Amino acid sequence: MDAIQQEIHVSFRYAVHFTTGVFTPANPLLRDVAARPGATSASRILVVVDSGIERAHPGVLDAIRMYFSAHSASIELAGSVLVLPGGEQVKNDPAHVDQLLAAMHAAALCRHSYLVAVGGGAVLDAAGLAAATAHRGVRLIRVPTTVLAQDDSAVGVKNGINAFGKKNYIGTFAPPFAVINDFAFLTTLTDRDWRAGVTEAVKAALIRDPAFFDFIEANAVAILARDRAVMERVIRQSAALHLAHIATGGDPFELGSSRPLDFGHWAAHKLEQLTDYRMRHGEAVGIGIALDSTYSYLAGLLPEQQWRRIVDVIHALGLPVYAPQLSESVDRPQDSRSVLRGLAEFQEHLGGRLTIMLLEGIGRPLDVHEIRVDLMRESIETLKTIEDVRTAKADQKAS
């Protein structure tokens, strides 16, 4: 037998910027990010916008056109601004990616051109898939507009859409050219989306930064009250933790079976599916974190006081720790409607051994390769009891 062994080292570098008013002509950031030093022509850019942003910021399309007009010496708007539906709708129908690819083709983008995607995490995921596959890679600039996208999904290297009833079944690993977090977009978020986005920050704190968890815990009331300064700190630190893990965790493209940044996500992805994506990703992640933290406590890994702190923080952020779908078909783990089926689907997605991250303490993650179904059922019942008590107290207070 004969073989030639080849090893390739590839380095990626990209910046995550923080600003306000990215499409204000006086703000040079987008221009400076996309302009090519020494180029004899303007950088060509196709822009795609989340329909939710168009509704919440009615003048955004005109603002984008005016921005490009003001900086026409450096950047050129290639074709009309494309508007795609936001939320999981854009990820559940591959026609939207096809539409974006057709627009990129019509605009004659090349590998030195840019796709600027403005919107929530779902639109960024779909746009990222199109950018990564057109010409095998058109430069992508993400402009995330939700808490969850700014503190987590937009700063990473994953792109994808849903297929066959599974979350992110079709996708790529492709780092963005740059990320621009514009805090002004957060002002129009619903309270529901404002709260839900913080769960990814809670996740990052639990697995990497106990002091950051302390900060979220101490400022939960301010977050709930939409204190912008506090939220900006949460987003920046969460983004930094996600970036640090991707860069230093040793497996940026997830070739192994362990995925620390998906703590709580095996159940979250299944819950989204079971609710036909009516549940926000952040809401599902909050429940998933509570579930795996409860399992960690019942398994004797996580001290009770720390477990209670985690559950209390999720509640303090105005989020539930239980949903009825957790209990559906819970005695039939292989049933497609059972959240426990999510364990097998998570293993299939990762490959290799089942690897679930649990907690030995706040900031002390632990990988396990076996989950006791009876103990997971007990965890679900425990969370149901906690949520029932919380709901009863809320009803009593309201009356």
C-alpha cells in the first residue's frame, strides 16, 4: 500500500465590530470594512435584509441606498436590496436560498465581492449558506439585528438551513469576512426577543466564565427592564466568549463529537421542532439549559445551590424552564414526538459517540457519553413542578 500524506494549515481572521447607526452616511465603518486598499474600482456589494427589520425600521432600505450613494467611490450597491422573510421560515424553505443565489448571479458577484446580510440569526444563516456556496465562497459581512444574533450566532463560523424536519441539516462552516453589531437595531425588538437572546450569554457564562454569570445574575432585573448599557455589556462579553472558544477550543469546524457551545441545545433543537418553530431559539435554549442543569444536579454532579441559581436566573430573565412538549411521549424515547428523541438526533448531527455537556459547577463543564432516561424524565418532572409553582404565584399576584 502506498499513500501521500498531506497536511494543510489555514488561518482565518475576522473582526467583530460594535457601533451605532451603521447605515448613517457619517459612519464610515461599513465602507472601511469593505473597501479594498489600492483597488481601482469600488467594492461590489449585494445587500439582503430581514423582512422583520424592514417592518420595524421602515426607512432602512432608503438608508442603505443613501449610504452607498454617499460612499460610491469605495463601495457599489450591486442590484436591488433583496428582502427575505425572517425567522425559521427562511430556513425551512430552500427556495429562499435559491432566490439569494439567483440574485448573486444576476449581480455578477465574484469572490472579491460582498454579500451584506442584515437581520436576525435565521436570515444570517441562510445568507451565509448562499455566500459560502456561490463561487465556493463570496465574502460575507453579517449585520445582526437581534440580541441572540449579536451575542452568539452571528460571530461564529456556521451557516445553514433546516431540512427533513431537522435543525441546520444543510450547512457549511465558513467564517464571515466581518461582523458589525449595530446596537441601534435592538431598540425595536419585542420584549420577547430581547429576553430570549440572553440565554446564549447565560450558556457561555456557565461553561466558560463564572464571573460573567454573576454579572448576569446581578443585573437580571436591569436586563428585563431593557437597560441598554447593561445589554451592550452582555452582548460584548458573550460575543468575546464565543469567539475565544472558536479560536482556542481546538475544534473550530467541529470535527469531533464534543460541542461545548451547544450546552443545552440537544433539547432546544428538538423543542423548536416540536413546536413547529413557534418557540424562539433563545426560549428553547433557556429550557434546554435548565433541563441539563437539573439533570446535572440530580446526577450528583452539580451542587444544589448552584442549580437553583441557574434556574432562578432564567426565571429572573422572564423566561420559562419548562414547556408541555417536554412531557410529550416522554415514556417512548424513540417516538418522533419525544424530546428524548433529540438525543439520537444530536448524536447523528455530531457523529461519533453521544457527547452531552453537563455541569459540575458554574464554569465547570463536563462531557458525558451516556444519559439515563429515567433521570432525564425525573428532570423534566422537576422542572414542570417548578414552573407550575411559578405560574400559580404569578396568577395569585395578578388576582
